[in-house]
Amino acid sequence: MSDLPLDPTAAAPAGPRVDQRVLNAGTTMRFVLLLVLMLASSAWMLRSVVGFGTSNMCAYAAGADLLDGDYVTIVAALLDQYDALQACEARHGPGALGQWLYAGMFLLLLAAAGTLLWVLPLWKGRPGRVVPVEMVDSRGDLRAELAALVAAAGLARAPRFVVASGKAGANAVTFGRPGRYIISLNDGLVVRRAADPRGFRTIVLHELAHIRNGDVTIAYATVALWRVFVVVVLLPYLVRTVEILVRLPPELRRGELPLATRNLLLAAFMVVLVYLARADVLRSREIYADLDALAWGGDAETWRRRSAAEGRPGRVQAFARFARLWSTHPSWNLRLRSLTDPAALFDLQALPVFLAGAATWLIMHQLFPRGLAQWSGKQIDTLATPVAAAVLTGIVGVAVCRSVTHAVLTSRRVPSGLRTGLWLGAGLAVGELTTNRLAVNQWAPPHPEALLLVVFAAALVTWWTAQCAELWVRAWRWGSIRLGTMVVLAATWLLFAALLHWWNLFDTAYAYGWLFDTSDAAVQLFLSRSGMTASEIVPAVVTAFVVVGSVASSPLEVSAVSVLWLVPLLGWALGPARGVPGWVSRALKGARVPTMIGAPHVDLRRPLLISALTGVCSWGVFTAAMASMHLWSPIGGASQRVLVSMVLCALIVVVTALVVAVVVAVLTERYQLLAALVSGGAAAVIAGVGIFFLLGTSGCVPLLRTSAVSCSWPSGTAWRGVSFLLFYALVAALLIVAAVAAPVAALRERCRREAPAPVPTAVSRVRGFDARRVVAAVLTVVSVGSTTAFLAVWHSGPPSRRHLEFADLVSVRQPTPSPQVRTLQAAAWFHSGGGELVDDILDAYQRAGSALPEATDPSRRLDEARLRGACTDIHTTARRSDTFFRVPDRQSQELWSRGLDRLEKAAGDCLRVLDEGDHTLLVRTVNEFSATINETLLPVMRRLISITRAGIASQ
Amino acid sequence: MTNDMEIRQVNTEGRYQIRNIVRYVIADVAPEELPYLDGLCRFDDKTILRRLKRGDRSDEPLGFGLGDLVTLLTPILWLALEETARRAADAAVDGAVRQGKAGLRRIFKRRKEPMTVPPLTPEQLADLRRRVIEVGARHGLELPAAERLADALVVRLVLPDGDRPAFGPARGDAGQAGDDATGGLPEPHV
């Protein structure tokens, strides 16, 4: 919004005008995301409305400390009583009525939205508001002109034209439903037609473009769904949340207050998100409609006049910009500028990307809540990850590719994608913080800084996408560019899927301090089989290990890591396009071809040479190290030698890749990230494969024989372990390369921004051509082959520790919780079923007492059936208590457990005596009930009450 | 319904409905606005006033967008006349309150009726003229054009009966006044 071009022809763009439809816009995907978000939020919020309850009562009853506990102890507590926990969740879940109510409300939502979509056009076009165009067109010329305009727009079916009575603005609006569109012309527009016929045509053409572009249905679908969502879901949800807040018992206040507050925050965030996202996507659609209207014979003067009246943004720029965010139309200045240079349609903007990130995460969380699995880190295969990744790719990946293509075609600076990724990551993080998933009963998760991981990971993905897209766009010469960007987008999808999968599995673990946990228990998760103890591990290594280990825990992530360097390698192998590709001519419509097309883009020969040399050197280092171990044997036992050689292999692979990547990132002038990744990946593969064969054949060379005993290809568990570790090292190497080389490359990227990039010197194409493809093909085949082979072995072998073994943690000692947490646990235990058990026992005891004959009342005789029923009930309840949670207080639990044993025995005695018919012993068994209750159960209750009081007092 | 309202007579001598005055002047100075005025006259005075005051500010999705520069004369005339009529009515209300219940009844009754302008004194006419220029300036009408419009309005209001066209509520076709663009101010309501 800097200079105001009064004449579109004067505002000549820096580069040629690019066809705005050279690539998909991704705006439909943004609409779809909005619709899915509203449906997902409905599914989520309605659960709360019908009382599914999202509180963590069962977790507290199991003795978990969600307020102050760290990750390992929480998981240990939950796993300790996992069966009781699952039973509790099932019991306190929705009943059949709740399920029906839930389903009913959801159907109501859909039906109401559908009805509203149908009714809205009728309401907007009701007779009191508009009149048919025939009423103001006595001569018929208006209708003739409108028909001509419909023909110009190429619409198969003409919309209905009406006139909005008494509206003075020279404006028109389109609404309707599929197959029945209505364009409402303001009275003012019809009046102005005589004085400004071209303006009239332009405005009508703009509206026809909306119909042609399919904007009407989807825009009004979001409107209809949103309005119904507000009434059917959002308002009841708010009422329910406030009700929970108001009726909160004091002992639960500390834990539930953050939960309920965040629920309110989520509602507010939803409103902001939906409005901003809808306005944002509508703004891009306006520019598309403008461009179409112009192409069909619209008059640029119409925009120019409005733009001139809008004036220049003055002091209120900040406020105006903020207000503009909520507007469904872009500023007139921008619209005028976009007529000649639709750069706005290609720009990478922060807001849509941020909103897409937040919405995606909300959908992931709301549509597929992970429940207890969130804590246990267990893999759940749902459609959530691939679908969410597809949405992110459709919005963010497409936006990056569009922006890069436009920059290449107009010879502008190619966007780095780094900032976009940071915004995307911020969106994901904010989405995460708006839900109760991480912070649970606290105001913030214990380690919010862990969220930076997802921010940086997202930045890496978009940055990588931008650089790859540039490489592929400049190389692409076969058919449509959509096909070329498809390759990059498919890779981006894989990266996003891996990112979301990884984060979905491990966000809770990271946010609860697992990264920073160097305690025995945490380290044990990874190293339980290595024989090492925590004291032998450098704490910093644990953090790296946790991240790498969690990423390398599934085939999805492993494939994504390979893609990181193979896709750019293939892009390089294609070489720059020679001549002018057909898609470039079509997109530029005959304008001058930019210099970037056809010019050499990236030279990976030197980086790959460095990789090859360093990789071969690493073989030498490994051989020397093996030989030295063989000769001097500084390490005693054979198993220890195997261990050391394993660590050595991994270390050499990682260090080789890292050194190569950093050197290349420093030496390369452009595409530092890609060059570092490709060279690092190539170096890791060269080193890894070499070491693999050296190890396999080491038995044949006496000098190198450390663990192998004969000259045959090794097999067995040890070899499997070595191969696995080597593969693991390859993945780790790439991740570490990305983590270390990215900042170096980012710094160099920044320097480049200040100094213009040197024009790359032409390389000899003919000689480099074949060699380049051969090298790329060999590296790709080796890498893909080894990855596939390892994945196949990994899955075919006996069940190994594919995932983290949390069961090891059960023995973790639970620290004494704070008084508030003890209150929560006591209350949760009581409310989740403990109180019911006590009630059942007391009730059965009273029945037993009343069934006995009374000495003072001779008329009362023994009611045998009643007594038998009471004793059976006590017996059943006491046995049922065994499968219930232990009392979350050690002292009470001892009493409770002892009491239940005594009751079970006494009830058994009672039944036996009844069977035997010796009624004299009956009174004694009933007295035993009474004694047990007085000595154990009631003290337990008293103690729980005192714990609760202490907790309330300390608040 | 709207036609009924337009021709409803007011039992006050010498009063003209605002919509009729506006139609008369617009037919003279800006006949192209008559369809717009027709559309407007489908609503009652209160709705029309609200629409005119609010302008077209709705940022409706899929519209062409706001920010048009159309300066219509109809809203200028209407708003200026309405202001004048309201002031005159306020004065009447002051009197009515003094006159007691009968006056109050009249006021309540009148609220639902089309707004009318009583015969204006020279001072009131001067005031009306100034107001048209003011409102015109607010609507982006340049001073000479605003003055011409104000003059046209005032002239039409003060012209002797003999110069008035044969057009008025008695004929019951005030709603179609636009058909004879040369028509004059209707007869005052009797």
C-alpha cells in the first residue's frame, strides 16, 4: 500500500504479468478447512454439552498428579492401574442416552446448516427487499445488457437478476445456492447505469465471476454452518462451561479452573479464527473475480476511481490494517494494483498460514482425541495425520509453490519460506495451547519451550519446500507446471505427515519435561538394553537422543528423512530447462521470459565431491579404529567390544554427515539448506553403506576381526543390532544435519538478502549432464534400497522394542503430592466409584442387621433370604473393589485393603453358615461386618475427608 | 401498502408528504433517480430514514465492495426535508403537550403516518435551503450543484398554486408521479 497508482498502465509491474491460474490457488482448501474445523469443533464441544466430561477424574483417582507431576511419574501412575483406569473411563463415559443425544445434536447441526443454506437466499431475496429486474426495466434494455454480460462471462445458466430497493451504493451482491444463483443490483447501481455504463458492466461482470469461480456455494456454506454452529453448539457450550465453573466444588477448583477457562478461551478463539479466516479467503476470491471481470471487458476506471477516493493510508494505518483483516474485501488500492500485477495472489502472507496451522491442530485434537493414549505414547493409526497433512500441504505447500513460481517467472526475489514456516509453527503451537491437551489442569504446560520444536520443524519444512520448489520450477519443462510442483508437494505432504505424526505422539512427553529429564527412569526408556546407567550418559546427549529416537520411531518419519535430501538431489539431476518450456510461455502469455528460466540453478557437484571424499575417509577412520581395537584390545570382554564398535559406527556416520553438511553450508552461495542436506545425506549413505560392508566382511580380514569369528556374512541378534543401529545412525545423521545446518544456512540466507546474489556462472552442461544423473540415480537407489530393506527387516523380525517401553516405568516411585493434589485425588477416588462401593457395603450391612432376629422383639424372626442377599452383596462388592483403584493415600489404602479382605471373608462365612444351617454363628458374622466397618472403612472415609479439608484450607 | 401510505391524507391544512415533495423535485432535476426513489418509497418513512442515514455500509461477502462515489440527490433532499419537518413537529409537540391529552393522541397517531412538511415561513425556508447545501456537502455534492438543488426545492415549495401541476393526493396516483416527469408539487392535504 505504498504508492497509489492512479493509472493502472502507469503502475507497470516489475516483471511480466503472470496468469493467476498458473497453479492452484488453494483458496477452496482454505474454505474446506474452515468447514471441517467447524464440524470438528462441533463434535468436540457437543461432547461437553451432553456431559461426556473431559475432566481427568479417573486419572486423579488412579493417583496421577497432573498438576505438579513430571511426565515419567504421571505415565507410571496411569499404567500402574491401567485396567481400573479403562474401566473408570468406560463407566464415566456417556451412557446410551448421552450417545443418542450427541448424535442427535450433531445431526440437528447438519440438518439446520443445510436448511439455512437453502433458506438464506430466499430470505435475502424476499419480495419486501428486492424486486425482479423486470420491474425497473420497462424498455427491456437492462435485461438485454445483462444477458450479454452473462454470455461474456461464459455462464451456462444465467443467474436471476433482482434489484435491491432503496440501496444507494453503486454495488451488487451475489448469493444463492447451487444451480440457483441470484445477483442483486443496488438501486443506486441501476440509477448510475446511464451515467456510467462501463462501471455498471464491470460490477456485474465481477459478480458473474464469483458465480463462475464457484465462490457462492462455498462462501454461503461457511456462513450457514457458522450461524448454526453459534446457536446449536457454541452458545450451549458456553452455558455449559460457565455452569461447570459456577458449580465447581471448592476441592476441585484449582484443577478445573484452568480447564474451564481454557474452554472459554477456545470458544473465543474459534470466533476470531473463523471470522479472520473467512474474511481472508474471501479477499483473495475478490481479486480473482476482479481479474476475470477485467478480462471479460471490465473497465479499470471503476477500480481506479474508488482507489482514488480511498486515498492514501495515513496515520491510522495500523488501525486501518487491523480493520482490513476483518473485511471481506481488499483495499481498493490493492485491488487496482492487482489488476496489472496480481502479486497479492502469489504473496506468502502470515495470517492465512498461521490460521491454517491453528485450525489444523484444533481439528487433529478435536476430531481424534487421543485420551489416555496421549500419555502412554502408544501409536494410534487414524486418518488424522494424513488428512491434516494433506490440508496443510493444500494450503501452505501450495502457497509456497505459487509464490516461488511467481517469483521465478517475474524475476523477483524468491521467498525463503522460512518466515512462513515460523508462522505456521506458531499457529500449531497456539492451537495446541488453546486446547486442554497439554496444560491439562495447569495454566500452562510445565515446559512450554518444548513447543519451539514444532515451530522450528514447521519452519524447516516450508523453507525446504520453497527451495525445492525453486529447483523444480526452474528445471521443469514437461507439460504443466502443476505436474512439476506435484512432486515437491507430495514430498511436502510426507514431511508434514511425519511432523504431525511425531508431534501428535510426543507433544505431551516433551511438554512434561521428558526432553530435560535425565533421571534413571527416563534414560531407561532408551538405554535399558545397553547395559549403561544414567551416570554414564552425558545429559545433553539424552536430549538429542530423545528427539532423534522419537522421530525415528516410525516408518513415516524415516521415509520423510530420506525425502529431505533425495528430492533436491533429483531436482538437481534434472538440470536447468533448456529453451523456454511451454508452461512458461502459457503463464506469461508471450511476455519476456525471465532470466531465471534456463539459467543454471544449483551446482551440487562440489558438495557431492566433498561427500564422496569424506565418506571414503570415514571408511579409513573406521578401519583404523577397528584395527587399533584388534591390536591393542584396550577393552576387555567381547560383548563390550561389540558395544563399542556399534557406538563407533554410529558416531562415524553422524560426524561424517555433520562435518560435510556444515562445510557445504558455509561454502555454498545459494540453496545452502538443500546443498547441506544433500551432501550430508550422501555422506551418511556412503559412510554407512561402506561401514556396513566393512563390518560384514571383517571376519575375512584378520586385522579387523573384532567380533566376527569366521569369513562368512554374519547373522544373528548381534548383527541385527549392529545393522539396526547403523540405520538408526543414518536417520539421526540427517536429523542432526538438518538441526545444525539449518541455522548456518539461515544465517547465510540473511547475508544474501543484504548483498545481491551473484549470477551463477554457466557450467558446462554437456559433460555434467550424464554424470549428474548417474550420481543421483546411484545415490537414490542405494538410499531407497537400504531404507526399504531395513524397514522390511524391522517389521518382519520378532517383536522388538519398536516403540518406547513405558511398561518399564511402573516401578517408578511416586513422589508425595501437594495437599491440593491429594485433595483432588481423594475427591476423584470417592466420586469415581469409591463412595459408591462404601455405600453399597453399608447398605448391605444394614440389610443384614435387619434380617437377624431381635432379642427384644420376639415377633421378629430370622429372614434368611434377606440375610443371604445381604451377605452375597457384601461379598460381591468386596471382590469388585479389588478391580477398582487403590485409595490414593498409602495409609488409607492399607486399611481399605485389610477391611475388604475381612469383609470378603466374613461374607463368605455368612453364606457358608447359612448353607450349613447353624444359625447361632450368624450373629457373630454380622458383628464382624460391623467391627470391620468401624475399624477400617469408616477411618478411611474420615481420613479422606481430613485430606480434602487440608487441601481446601491450603488453597 | 406503500401506495396507500403515499396517498394517505393528513388532516392538517397545507401539509405535503416528504416523499411527494422529493418526487416532485427529483422528477424535475434528476429524473434518472426516479426508479431509485420508487424503490425507496416501498418502505415506510422510518425505514427509509434509517436506510438513508446508515448509507450502504454493509461489507457483504461476494459484493463488488464499498466505496462508490455515486452522489444521489434523493437522499440529500429527503434528509434535509426530514430535519425541517422534525423541527416543525417538535415545535408542534411543545404546543400539543400544553394542550393536553388530545394533543398527545394526535402525536402518537401521527407517528405511524407519513411525515409531512407544514407550510414554511420565509425563515424556515431559508433554513431548509441552508440545510440542503449542508447535507449536499456531506454527501460530496459540490456547492454550485447543491445550491441549484436547494433553490429548486425552495422554488417549488413557494410557487403560487397556479403554477403547480395537476398532481396531488386527490388523484390517488402519487406513487406514479415519476411517470410525468414534468409534474408539479401535489396539492396540499386538506
